[in-house]
Amino acid sequence: MVHLARAVIALATLASGALAAPPVHRVRPDLHIDLGNGLYVYNWTGVSDNHVEFEPRSDGFSSRFAYKPTEPSYLSDFAVGVGWSKGTERSIKFSGNVESIDGLIDVSVYGWINNLSGWSVEYWVREYSSEPFPGDDPGQGVLLGTVESDGSVYDIWQWLHVALPDVDPSADPTRKQIYFVRRENRPEGGTVTMANHFQALRDLNVTIGELNDQVLVTEGWRATGSSDYTVSEV
């Protein structure tokens, strides 16, 4: 799915299945801007060739973005949104819209898990994408299984990401990335029951350690479009 396939190694000891590599998140931004009601700002646009206008507010956020490359770049992605600095098995309600004009645009609940084993797990519960998943990138991934939640089936994919020092010098050097991919897009929003997704990971013998960032994000790769969402805990 994205442009750093050489940074992704297939977990061939698990199930088989080829698909495109997920986005590569390099460094977690500090969620230090408190919007006053428990929500915090998530803003990662540090090495992006996308021009992003991001407006967080106390009940959600809006974003407008356009891909304007200054030179060829692999790191042409961004992620912006609002959420919680500490994850839980909460249910998250989001409502709004996204407009896709060009490029790849996703709307997901995004977060991190720190496990006692030393592994970091980066996860996405993907609710909308402007392109079919997994796309046509040659990166390799592994289909772990499925979970039923919130009126749909989610396919659960896993990658092992190894950061490239020349591209990603301050990122966690090795981490797992897990994508819960909803089979039916719902750009208008709905409820995301995180407890169901975490239980699915436990059923797959993935340890759930300390939950960190948990945010609703609009994420784009060489993307032009806009989004506007309210976000709350049910």
C-alpha cells in the first residue's frame, strides 16, 4: 500500500498472503495539546510533501491537504487527528465526512501498544480508504484472521517493520504493525468498539501491554482532499 516496501519484512512463519505494506510511522508525536475535554491533538506532518491545513477543536477536527512535491520523496504521507494520549478498550464514536480528490486517503483509529517483551505494536482500525486494500505495492504482509465488529467484518493483517536508519533514524528499530481492515467503507462515521479488536488480538496470542496513543486520524499519501469529523467516547 505505500512507498517504503523495502522497509517491510514478511512474517512468513505465520499465514501466507501478499499485500502492500502499510504506512510507515516514524516517530510518535507528543500528544501534549489538551483540547479541554480529554481529547488531545495528533499532528504528524514532519517530512511530508503534502501541504496540510489542520484545525483541531474540542469535539474533533478538520483538515484540508494537497500534494505539492518539491522533489521526489518516499516520505510523502501525513496523519492528523484528535484522540486520547492513553488508549483503553473504549468505544469511539466519530461522525463526519472525507473528500478524496487524488492520492490515497485513510480514516482510522490509530494507536500504539508497548509490550513487556520489548516489541512495540502499531495498529490501525481502518474505517475508510479511497483505494481498495491492499492495493498493488509488492510489499509482503500476513493475514492473521478476521473479527466481526460494529456491523462488518475486519480482516486482520500484520507486518514486521524494520526502520531504515537513513530514512527513519529516530523510529523504533523493529515493531509490529497490525491493520484491522473494515470490508465496507463508512466515511460518514459510526462506532468503533476497541474491546472487540483487542480481544481478537488476544485470541491470536498477541500480548496487549501498555496502551498509548489512541486517536482518530485522517492519513494521506501524495493526497489531495479534505476531512471533517467529530470524535467522542461512547
